[in-house]
Amino acid sequence: MGLSQSGGVYLAPPPQFFAGIGLRLLATGLFACMSLCVRLASVEAPVGQIMFWRSAVALVPIVAYLAVQGQFPGGLRTRYPFGHVKRSLFGCVAMAFSFLSLKYLPLALAAALGFLAPLLVIPTAVVFLRERPGLLVVLAALVGFAGVGLMLLPALAGPSLDMGVVIGVGAGIAMAATTAAAKIEIKRLTATEPPGTIAFYFALVCAVGGVMTAPFGWVATEGGTLAWLIGAGFTGGLAHIAMTEAVARAPVSTLAPFEYTAMLWAMGFDLLVFGLLPVPLSLLGAALVVGAAALVAFGERQRR
């Protein structure tokens, strides 16, 4: 407890508030490590195989977490199996596009495209829900889409078309769209379903979806590739747990800004592991996308 500048009394945030912020930062770092493992595994392994390992191995820490919480196996009972299937299918498609984007793009550009999801919701809400977003939100969306154009420009302006970049950016945009759809389903499920249960069924469905691609050309999992596949699963599962615990300790609106530290992780891994940074024009485009997403989040918070 202390005094505000106006002389009034304010209550100091409880310790779990700062623990929530720390866990959110940890989750962001773990997701970045997962992306690094996916990128390294994608040198040899196809997307479907990476999806299987990422999801199947993630079940280990998720089940352990549910057991510690006293929610296993009882917590797996659900009254909305179709809701879990819908959320998981959207999530599986988003994961596939995300891994495809990571295969062709630097981590920083792939991470920036992940922030397109709230921007893509805006035109959808205008067309289908007849919403009228504020001027700030509209301008932010336009800036974000201009950023995507800048990210694509180096691939389109060279003497030869860089199809890898075009595929990566296209996959990133598709990932953002399907992620937005998945988030809507998650929002509906969280009204009645525990977060751990949602994470479990998501990992289970994605593992099944991944293993169905086995007849289409999996590679032998040995050495470094196997290590990266297992690493992607464990870091992804631990990231979901850290995220769940963070939300339990601090408001989502407070935690949201710390999501943008993902760009710092991605740029650091690009430099330290791969010795590269995107060209300045692509970096500028990535900065515009991330900044636009932050403005949309700020505008939504102001509206509420």
C-alpha cells in the first residue's frame, strides 16, 4: 500500500501479479525456442512429421500438469466434444501453415506474420458482424497490411522471383487467418472448459492429424533431427502450461504487451544461430505489422 501522486491510497499489486508477468515472458521465450526447433527440424523433416512430434511429445508435460492439478483423468471429461474438435481443427491448420512459414522465412519475419491475426479480424467483423471500428483501428489495420507488402517486396523486386519467400509469407498470412478463427473457438470453450483440457485435446487432435501424413514421405528420425523434433514438443507443451499459469495470476490485458517480446527472441535466434537478419525493407515491414497489432490492441482496450 502507498500514496498516489494525488494523495490517495493505492494498493500495491499482489506478488502473483508479477509472477504472472514472469510466466508470460517465460511462455514467449519457450514458444520462440519451439519455433527455432521447428525451423531446424524442417531442414529434413516434412511439416506433417513435425506436427506429429510437436503435438505428441507435448502431451507428456500437459498430462503431467493436469495430474499435478488433480485434473487427470477426470478433467478430460467434456460436455462439448464438437467444440474441441472445431478448435483443434482450426489450430491444426494454423500449426501446419505456421511450420510451413518457418521453413521458408527467417524467424523474425515468421513471428511478425503471427501478429496479423487481430488485423485480419477487423475486415471480417465489418463485413459479417456489421461492426464499425474506430479510425485508429482502421488505420492500424491498413498500416499492418502495408507492412506485409514491404515484407514481400524484396522477393518480388529482384531479378528472379524468390518463391520461398512468397510461399512463406502466404503461409504466414493463412496461419494468421486460421489462428484468428481458432481464438474465437477458444474463447467460447473457456467459458466452461479448463485451459489444460483445451490444450490436451488440441495436442491430441494435432498428433492424429500429423500421423495421417506418414504415408506421404516421412524421414528417418535420428541424430539432430530427432533432437529438434523432441525439443519442439517439450518446449511447446511447457509454453502452453506457462501461458495457462500466467493467465491465472494476472489479467490478460496486462499480459498482452509482453507478447511482443517474441520479436526480440526471434531476431536474436536469427542472428546467433543462423547468422542472418532480414533485409532492411523486410524488417521495416515486420515492424509495421507488429506496431499495427499493438495499436489495435490498444484501441480495443480503450474502447472497453
